[in-house]
Amino acid sequence: MAADPMRAEPPGTAEWLETDGIGGFSSGTARLVRSRRYHALLLAALSPPSGRVVLVNGFEAWVETPSGRYAISAQAYAPDVIHPDGISRIEEFWADPWPTWRFRLEDGTRIEQEIFFSRKAASCVVAWKLAEEQPEAVLSVRLLLSGRDYHALHHENPAFRFEPAATGRATVWQPYDGLPPVAALTNGTYAHDPVWYRNFLYGEERARGLDFTEDLASPGLFHFDLSRGEAVLFLSTSLPDSTEDPPALARRMRSIERRRRSASGTRLERAAEDYVVRRGKGRTIVAGYPWFTDWGRDTFIALRGLCLATGRIDEAREILLEWSGCVSQGMLPNRFPDQGNEPEYNSVDASLWFVVAVHDYFVACERLNRRLAVEDRKTLRGAVESILDGYARGTRYGIRADSDGLLAAGVPGVQLTWMDAKVGDRVVTPRIGKPVEVQALWINALRISAAFSSDWTAIEQRARGAFGERYWNENSGCLHDVIDCDHVAGRFDSRLRPNQILAVGGLPFALLDGERARRVVDAVEAQLWTPMGLRSLSPDDPDYVGRYVGDAGKRDGAYHQGTVWPWLAGPFVEAWLRVRENTSLVRRQARARFLEPLRTHLKDAGLGHVSEIADGDPPHTPRGCPFQAWSVGEVLRIDRLLAEK
């Protein structure tokens, strides 16, 4: 993809993201106003990548010149008040290489503000400078602190400690026991003046039907004389390991970050780095910002684009090895919880996606002439073998190889496939039986494993034969979504969903070819394709929901009932190519029709990233997480598929 400076007037809902490489991050909106409980300057992961807490939520800032006092910040307060009026002074905003604002004050003074995470110093850096010389300009900044779980909200209370725990080279606060300190290293002066700011309003939380107001504490003010040079504020849970003065340290960190980011390639390739984080002694993939941690299914789908398509082979190795030690009864965790270390084993497909990711990793190493360590190969093959053996013998939730070789799965009340929404005790799309994409993954896993051991050849051939005989639905010209529903032989769910596309594209080995493959692709394109990816259900279905809005129950009810999923663009585009002659002309057509709209989206929601979901109905408004790993990964993967050869 061509580089994109992403320099533009700030759209109302566009969000920026800076990450620290271990699960913590900074995020906010291009128009300054924090609209989510997750928008923060310093949000740290205490047990990387989980155990996240918000320490510094934001700041108030204003500049005083001989002409007056001017705000360069803005907050939303209940019931619906924006104050102060810093938005009106935004002259320009750009997100590359990190979020930067230029403000123009009424007297003509121009000020630039930038925010970035320095991974070298493990600090959030906020800096302000005059865009041109000004004889007198004083900047004042009030930090807004909490000290809470990132899913929670904070309210005024007498336990908050306003007094700095230390002053000197840095000002350090310890608001609550059990949380890390907040260290602020600046070249300004600090004046203690504790106050509470009450009733901040988070519009995105209100739209989700959740609690949406909170109170934040401000211990005091930092003052900077901008006419004497750049104002710098480092925020961290520990002091930067340097004795440099803050402006010099900021210049060095800025230089390091520019080199690191420019070495990553395009903006989307650089976005891939934000999701690969540390877990234990290895690495993992954060499923999405701001509220997901690492999920098994998401990790292995995303890995192929984030790591293998971008040449991050060593990171792919670390991720696969880290997860290989989590196999239990043939299953890999669906997710690790935010608090505690007990993983949740409730996914039928996460383990199978792991097998596919291992296969693609081996192929990438061979293509790049990378030698695999004997121990690594043994560990990964052992994990694959444990998965296949566990599934063949039978494991949790009725997951087992049936007599026809296909994989049966599911018990009432448990959501096992990627269509995993649940409202109370109701699983919205239970799909108990033999879901079509699970068979595509299972047969691919069997074929991959058969290359290691002939023990899997017979069951792979039996399953492939049963798939060809049992899934084709001549009446609709495509595949059933689930067969043997509720484990009743011969009962079908024939709703038109996107899952069947994985029988043609998205996996190493297609299960369909020829006319049937073409008819599946045509049916999916005709009813499910949108500029943001594939709908999760045909608009002709009576249960179709075209907009993902309302409270949590309504949204979960719409999650897989028509909502668009950008990650499915990867399997679809690959399937679209496989049923055509793969020429330069066809690839250019695919790029224009399918990839370009997704590239345009990089400026719409999560700047430089791809959203989790979008509305099924036009204009396909982006929803869910604005920064989603498998969405970014699959767009990168299809970008490589469509590259000129």
C-alpha cells in the first residue's frame, strides 16, 4: 500500500491510538473530547497484556498571551456540554507519525501539540511548542487522574491521595494502594492545587447503554514558558532511565520513534506493530483496542497478516510457541480474562486456526530459507498433534469426530464458533451440530497433520468426502451453514451466512472448486459483500438486523445477524481470486473493488487501522472496536495477495 500521511481536518468520531508494546496504550479523539471510558493518556497493563488500569485520563490546557487566555483542550460534561472551547482553535490535525494538533489562537499565535508513546522509555510523551516566535506565551496544564480498572468508572471519594508522593526531578503521585505510581517528568514548574472535576460525559458509553459519567481528580498545575522553548511532559509508572533534561530526552525519544516507525513500512504495516505485545516470556496478539485483550481465535487469524505477510517471522514464532503450551484436552483458550490467569476454553475453532497458523509459519520459513530450530519444530508439531488427537477422541462441549469424519460440536447454552454473541442465557447463533467453517478448518488441519503423520490420512479423506456430499444446497446454489443441527442427523440450517466462504478461500486448501466454488462466491458477493467486508447474514433473512445500535443486549443480538465483519474480506477476496484466472488484470480489478474501500476507511474511525465491525445497512457506519487485529491482519494479507507478481 502507498504511504498515507493522513493529514486532515479532524472528523468528529476519528480516534487515535498509541501503544507501549506490553498491552498499555494512550487513545483519544482527533477533536480532543474524550468520548469513551477507555480514552486516556496513561493506561497501563499490570500483568501484560492484561490487568489494565487507567492512571491519567487526560488534561486541561490553556495558553496565556498578552492578548488573553485561550483554551486548547475540550471536555464533555453531563448533560451535554462541551467546555472549554479548544475545539474551535484546532487549525489542523494529522495522525502520522503520531497524533499532532496545530492550534491557532485569536491573536494569531500558533501552537503545536503532539502525543506519542516512547517504547524506549515506556512513557507517554506530550509536548507543546510555538509554531513561530512569540514574545510571551505561558502554557498551563492540569492533569486529570483516576486509578481504576479500565472497564470501570471513577467517582469523587475521600480516599484519593492528592499530595505528591515525591517531588524533585519528577512529580510522583500514588492515588491508591495497590496501583503503580504516576510519575510526571517535565521542564515546567508545579503548583499544588487539588480539585475534583465532576460529571465528565462519555458519549460512546451512553450510546452503548452503559454508565457514562465519572469524576476525575486534578492535584495541581504545571506551568511552562513557551517563549523559552518546547514544553515537555513525560508520563509513566516509573521515571525514564535518563538524566537528560526533558526537552533533550524528548528529542532523542522522538528520533528513536521516527526511525522505528519509518522502518515498518506503510501506515497499515506500522499499525500491525500495535497488536503484537508481550505475554510471559513470549508474545501474543491483542485482539482489539480499546477493550479486548488476547483471544485465541483472533490471535491465529490475525497472525498470518500482522506477522507473516509483513515479514515478522520471529514474532510469529514467539506467539506460536507461547500459545503452544496452553493446549488442554486438544483445545486452546478462547481468551485470557482481564483479571486472573485462568484461561477460558470455550472455542471449537481457535485450536484449528492455530494449526493453520503453524502451517503458514512453516511455509513462510521455507519460502524465506529460514531454518527452523529442531526444538521449535518438535514443540509446534507436538501441539498440533495434541489438538488433532483431542478432537478425534472427543473433548469439552461435545466436540468430537463423528463417524462420517466431520467434526461435531456444541451443547446448549455455550457459544463455540466465532459467531459467539450471548444475551443473558441466550446464545444468539448457537450453531450446534456441524458448522460449515469448522469443517473447512478441521479438514485443513487433518490434511496439514497428514503431512506429519499418515495416521490422519484416512479420516481426512472420509471427512472430505462427507463434506462434498452433505453440504451442497442445490436450491440456493451454495452451502448449508450447519448440518446435523442440534446433533440431529439430516437437520439443516441453510441461512445464507459468510462462513461457507472458508470452503473456497481463506485457508491453505480449498474444499470446493469448479462450478460449485464459483456459485458460492457469486452468492456471497451478491448478498453479503459491502465496502467494509461481508455481512454476517443475508438482508433477505427475516432475522437480519441492519444496524448495530442500542444497549448491550440489542447490540449482541445484532452482532452476527447482519453486522459486517471486515476480517472476512480476506477469505472472500482469496476465494474470489481462486475462482478466476489469477492475472494482473484480475488482481487490479479486485484491488479497486474490494481493497480500496477498506483503505479509505483508514481515515474514518481508528486512524490508520481497520474497525472490528460495521452496520449491514448503508452507509455501513463503522462500529465496535475502532482498532481490530484480525481486520488489520486480513487487509494486509489480501494486500499481499493482490500485489503485482
